[in-house]
Amino acid sequence: MLACLFLSAHFLRLGQPGLTMAWAGLAALALSPWAIARPVLSLSLAAGALVWIDTGMDLLQFRLAAGLDWLRMAVILGGVSLFTLGSAVLMARRAGQDAYPIWEERAAPMAAAFLLTAGLLGVVQAMAPLPLLLAERYLPGWGHAEIFLLSLYAAWVCGLLLDPHKNPRVRPRLWLFFSAAFFLQLVLGLAGLERMLMTGKLHLPVPALIAAGPIYRGGGFFMAILFGVSALLAGPAWCSHLCYIGAWDDQASRRSGRRPKPMTRTAWAVRAAIAAFAFLAAWLMRQLGVPVVVAVWSAAVFGLAGVGVMLLLSRRRGSMVHCTTYCPMGLAANLLGKLSPWRLRIDKDCGHCGKCAAVCRYGALDGSAFTRGKPGLSCSLCGDCLPRCPHGFIRYRFPGVSPTTARAAFLVAMSVLHATFLGVARM
């Protein structure tokens, strides 16, 4: 803890409040019973030792160039560097693990979620041409404090999702919170707080516009690229963890209280036709020079029709009709998911009891899925089916690792993306 406080004081002296609070937060983490404290602090303090070494080298060069005494400074900073490095080694030793008993069995993936979130948002903070973190937009210099809090949140989310029995209840709630935060920021942006919007301009929250918008504009492919990268990282899980509209389709399907019905035979044809219509309409509007106001209203009507699908069909069928039949980006995520390494597989010893199909709201577990040994293309890797299988015959797969490790790695990735997207300004 003391080593973290030294670093906090160092950044306070440099006038960097965000890093000051982040290191103070790490000091508080050292006093917590969370098992992630050990791996997080050991790596953070190792990085902190490098900070002291770099600071010492800069001061040494300055004092040598100015002809000033440097020995005492070198001894002090050298001692602080060794103290910080020693603290990192001490935290890494297993001898101190009894002090951190909470979620000890989940410490590694939770720590990975913390560190990956911190690293990813740190890169965003350092390299983005404009402030993307909300804290940085309203309180310049405080971005790293938000990074620390979001990293802690990612670790907590990961810990919750790792429980296979709680996951089917927790995931929809976290997803709904994610979507609610998105729309809250959107409403605040509409109310005049433009800094809530990434570009300061309103973009309709209709997923189809991720692709149709650039087609109509003939440019502005940032969101399409972001979606593509996210879909490659998350696979089709973009539809069950990160889509701000899908969370409401999920809620609508659950409100029926009915067993989800499988996808109809024509669902894929309808889905492809709707996607083709949306993208072709955007292209034709561009070619015909249709005014922006007409294009915006057309997109709004398309989005409202999707809401109608949720209320009338998803609610009635108990399955996510909007996501599996209406949304063009859902189809894109499913297809891009073929390039993602994440998979769900059904063991050949499966007895076809159908308990998993009873909770699949994406219609991916019909009779043919058990014969093929894998869910259908509409599978979003939500994982709701895993705890329903009494024999554990449905498993996550990732090349070269065990199913248990694959599941943990997948949930780490989802937690990191969830927290990262939650923390940046909206489009």
C-alpha cells in the first residue's frame, strides 16, 4: 500500500489528478479482501518501479547537465525503485494469498479483465485525437481515474459472469444496464450536453445505420470499422453482450414467460431480404440525392418498426425475433462470427433431452443442432444453455485450450469490451 501511495504522491506533485487517484485506488485495493489485488498490484507496482527508474534517469541527466549534485537524488530514487519492485515481488508471492480470500478461484481471469481494460483504455487515452473518456471530457486530467474505476468494474463483471449458474441471470441485467447507460448518455446529449456525444452530433440509435449510414453518406466508416473489429473479437456475442438495442429485445422475449419458440424456416430468407433492402435503400438514396432529412426519417421509421417487432413478435413468441430475423447487423455479426475463434460445441454423447433448447432465445438449438454438434448460425454465444445441460455436454471452444479456459477467456473478453464501451462518449 505504501508503495502505491508514494506513486500517488509523485503524480500529485506532477499535477496529474487522474493518475493520483488511480494509484490511491490501487492502495485501497491492497487493503481489500479481493483476490485480484495480488496479481493486479504485483504487475502495477512493477510498472511503478519503471516509473521511478525513468524519473530518476531524467533527473540524473538534468543534474549532470546543470552541474548539480546528483548522488543523493540517485540514492533516494534508487531506494524508492527497489522498495516498489520489492513490494511487487512480495505481492506476487503465494505466501500472502490468505489475506485475499474473496473469489480466489477466479482471481486470474478477473485480474486479466482489470489489466486488459486498463491497458486498452490507456491506449485510447493516449492516442485518440479527441477525448473519448467521459471523465476527460468534463474534467481534463482525470481520465486515468475513470480508467481505474472501469477496470475495477470489468473485474467485478467478469467475476459475476464466471459463475455458470448465476450467469444466465446476471448477463441480461448487465446487458440492460449497458444499454440504459447508452440511452441515458444519448438523452443527455439531446438535452444539450454535446460532450456526451463522441462527435458532438446526433446519430440515430438504429443498429442498421452502422452500415447503412456510411453507404448513404459515402464515408464516415468509423462505426462500421468499430463494429467489425468488435465482432471479430467477440464473435456473434456482440448480439448478446454489446448491442444497445438487443438488450430490449431480450427483455421483451422474457416478458412472455413462455418457452422460446424455434426460428421459422423462412427466418433466414426474411433476414437476408431485410438486410438487402436496408443497404440497397441507403445506396439508392445516395444515388438519387435524397435529402438528409428524408433519409433520417426513413431510418427512424425502420427503427420504430423494429420496436414493433419486439413488442408484437418477440414478446409473443418468447424468442428474440428482432435480433434473429429483423436486424441486419445481427446477420452481419453472425457471419463475422465465423471468423472469430470463439465457438460453442455440443458433445457427441448428448442425449437430446432438449433442456438447453428451452432457454435459447436465439433459436439456435433446434433438432439439427444436436446432430451437427454445434448450435445454428443464430447462436450469439450467450451461454444461457450451459447450466441447463445436466451433463455439461455444451462447452465453449477456443483453439489450443481446454473448454474451461476457453470459457474464462471468452468472459474476460466480454467483460473488457463491456467496460470499455461503457466508459467512452457515445456516437
